[in-house]
Amino acid sequence: MDICLVSVRRFEILKRTVESFQAFVFPHFNIGNVYVNIDPFLGTSAEEEQMIELLKTHFPQATIRRPDRPGFCKAVQWTWQQAQSPYILHMEDDWLAHEAITSHNAEPLFADDVINVAFMNASFAWNGHDRFSVRRRRHKFLGIPYGRSVETRFGTSPGLWRTD
């Protein structure tokens, strides 16, 4: 599995993220390459240097891109285009792992037509019961309910992706 990490210059936040994933996720996978994009947004150049030091401590082989201008979509595109392994772990700098995620638990979820296994979190508003995370809304007109819409909650991060 390759790791694709998108970040801005926020050392303390990245440190907490890396430490939590080191405790609960990274040891349970065979990690190949690590691709990191650090956008020059927020923080300082000094923080960026601290981030590189931190990343190199955990991933000496990491390829780190430091573009001149920030751009989230370009950052994701660059990291994903670098991936060489059958799977990638896409993550951003502000996620925390609170429980173990293992290859033993994750790989069986990749059926023939599944390309992404998203880690459920508070942002998805998942109720823990439905197969998919959906948000239902009842609409009102003059205080009278008149229907409902279903909104699928989807995100890229954090999650595992098949690269094929």
C-alpha cells in the first residue's frame, strides 16, 4: 500500500495525525511508497521544515512535493499519480485514527466492483446501521412536511483506494 498525504503547513496537526495513524493503522499494512504534498498555506517555512523532519523520521523513503502555490486538487492529483502499489491510503493532515484499521479487516471489503473503502467518521454522519452513509431531510412548506431527499455523504479521506 502506498500512502498519499495532502497537507498544509500545520506542524502540530500533522504530528498528531501521523502519531495516531502510527499507533492504529500503519503497523498493520505493508507500506510501499509515501507521497506527500505540503502546500505553502498557513504556517511558516520553519513549520514546513519541522514537518519534513517528522515525515522523514517515520518514512525515510518519502517523496515530498513542495509546490510554489497551494492547490488542493493539484495536490491530490499529484500524489495519486505517483502511486505504484495496488492500493493507496489517501489521507489529509487533520485526521486522527482512534482504533485499529488492519489489512485483515480492510482487504475483504474490496469486492470486484469496490474501488474505495472510506473510514467512517463524524463528518460522514453515519448512523452505524445503514450500508451507506446517507443524510435524510424532510422538507417543510408552511410547517407541513412534504417529502424527503436523500443525500449521499462521500469523501476521499481518509480511505483506501484501489489504484487499478
